[in-house]
Amino acid sequence: MYQAEAGTRIFSEGPARVTIILDVTPFGSALLIVRDPLGVDRAYVDEQSPGIARLVDFFMPTDEDYTILVRNAQNMQVDYTLTVQDPLTPPPP
């Protein structure tokens, strides 16, 4: 079970179609998991090498809490940068 800690972020700005970018460079592999308000895993991205993983155009249909989890394969926290973008909004310069 995952707890609300440093590797957990809550997104509640829906309904929204978002792109989630996980940058673990140069720290290694990571897992990105998105859970819906009922706790069901709705998306899973496994980045096996240092780099950037993307979950593109993911639809969150409500304004309820979606949990974004970041872990490594051993279920430990990793250093990372996580960005959630509305695809209709250009990224900051």
C-alpha cells in the first residue's frame, strides 16, 4: 500500500486531459502510476533507464483526487522531476 509521502502527488483539477512527464535523469529507473479516486490503477509507465517517461493525453474525467505515484522497482522513493501539463496550455519558457 502506498502512503501520502514525497513520492505521491494529488491531482484534482479535472476534468482534464493531461500529459504527465517524469524525468529521472540521471537517477535511474522509476515507476509512474496513476490511481483514480477509487484507488484503481488507471495508468502505469515503467522507465527502465535514466531518462524521461511520458504519459500523454491522459483523461481525468472528474475533479476528484487522482493520485500520481513515483517509485523505483523496489518500491522505494527516487529523485525525480514530475510535471503535469494541460495539453491545451503551452509549457512555460
